[in-house]
Amino acid sequence: MALISSITLSDDVPGGGNSETDVIAKPKTKTAKPPLYKVMLLNDDYTPMEFVVLVLERFFGLNHGQSVEIMLTVHKKGLAVVGVFSYEIAETKVAQVMDFARRHQHPLQCTMEKE
């Protein structure tokens, strides 16, 4: 059986402490929020609009109305931000969209950039 001795904080704290109940406050460290990344769809002349709407609904969880609105923005302006995510999630979404488009033989482009 081990003998446990009582250690007072006055032994460890410069300037001493008066009792065993003294508390040492640890400095709080601030953690930086991870950077966010915009996921964007780019317009092309070949991918059907219906396919873009399907992609937005399937991979970004948008309803039909939101998907149509973003698809029209991509069509008219050349690109649109479809979501903002952490790096890993953005990277996964880009890969999913690109893979899905290739499997369906569409040249749809999806990219990401730091916000």
C-alpha cells in the first residue's frame, strides 16, 4: 500500500500559498476557427440545366426552388457559390460533384477557394 502525502500549493507557487485550497488559474488559450472555403459551380455550354439542378439538390441539400435559382445564376453570371464549408467538407463536395458529372458524361466544373 502506498502512502500518499499531502502537498500544499505553497511548495509549488512562487510567493507561497496559505492553504491546500488555493487555486491556480490556467490561462485560457484561444483556438482559431478553421478557415472556410466557398464551393462554386462554373457554367459551360453543354451540361443540361436539369442536371445542375439535380446536383444542387443531391449534394448540397437545396430544395428545387433554391436549386433552380442558383442554376440560373450559374447560367447568367458564369459561376455561383453554392455553399461555404470547412476544407474537408468542401473538398469532398467538389470531388462528389466532379465524379457524378463525369459518370454522366457532363463537363460540369466545381471548384473551391478560400473565403
